[in-house]
Amino acid sequence: MGQECGTEQFDFSAAVGRDGVDALSSSAAGIEIVRTAERARKLVGICFGKGYLPHRHDARDRMRGSVLFQVYEPDCLEWRTARIGDSYFANQKVKKGEFHSGSREAIYCRPPDDLLDLCRSITEHGPFLSMGVDVLQTPDGRYRVNEMPPVFGCKREELTIVDGEPGRLLRDADSGEWRFEPGRFCRNTLCNLRIRTLLEQLCRPLPGGHDDAAAFAAQDKTDPDASSSHAS
């Protein structure tokens, strides 16, 4: 379960879930830093006994049946990357205290191409066309996938902002190069984009017909009322 298991040299994070599902660990709820083997053993007993109750949760939210231990990486950056259809997004989560999750703050910049390549490789292998991929970047530049939520929030209006402009990343199928396309692609907490991707998977015409697809995307970028009309 870790380095020097019988000693105090033991820094892990533990995510507790219900019946094998990490149900309440979003925003770092249900996650704690385990610094001793004694606490790890006690936590296992709780999770497979009376159940673990995260802070400020209802007593009926006790989670039992599973616990996941991961090596705690205190000095990493954390990226939230996401793919919906052919659109890719990424931003850096801001760390507060011991966790990046739950801070509700982000750093917006042009994500590295190799990070986007990793997100694409994982989702292509799935295959997943609507997936978040949370990635830790170690101080020496290595990437470690921390979490893959198929349903993820969009607490701010946009997931990616480059030089002050919201948008998405697209990959050229021929050259493999990434380019940034400005626009408002996260309307209705990404529901518009998810619905469009589903319609394309079902080989059904987009609203207004296939010939109107470009106009639909352009309207979604500029029309402040587009979010309500396209989501209905």
C-alpha cells in the first residue's frame, strides 16, 4: 500500500466511494491525505464497516464498500482537459491548501500540445467522445492521469481562454497540428456541444440541416440568445 508501510514515511491520498463508485469525491469531498499506516488501516476499517461520512454531508451519504489509495503528489500542476466530439479544452486548476479540486479557480493559457495529444490518445482508445481527463504534471514534466470523469462540471462560462479569448482546440487530421479556434463553445455548461455530438453520432441532421452546420456553429459563437434556443 505504499513506501515504508510500517513506518511514518507514508503520504497517500485516499478517495472513498460507495459500492465501487467514487460518488462524492468531487471538489475533494471524500478525499483525505493519509500520512500514517495506522490511519490507512483505520480508514479501511471504516470504509468496510460503518461507512465513511465526508465533512458536511448528510448521514445518509455514508460511503462504504471501496477505498482507493494514490500516491500524493504535493508539487504537481493539475490540468483539467476535456474532449467533446472533436472539440478539446484545457485549463490549469489552482491549488488551495492541499488540493487543486474544489478551489473553483483556474489559470487560462494555451495548453501544451503534448497534453492535448495525451487527452486525444486516451479518448480515442476508449473510445470516448464526451470525457474529462484530469492530469497531474510533475515538476520534471511527466504527466499522470488522475481522474477521468465522463460527467464533469463547467463552473465558469468557458473551459479554455487563450489571450483573453474563449475557444476550443482542434486537431488537423492531416498534419496532426493543434490550432485554437475562438468562440463560445461551452454554452449551457457544454450541453449544446454534447447534444450536437450525439446527433452527429446518430447520423441525424443538425438543426437546420447539414448544410447549416457551419452557420449553427457561428451563431453559437456570437448570438447571446443561442444557448437557450439550441438547448431546447
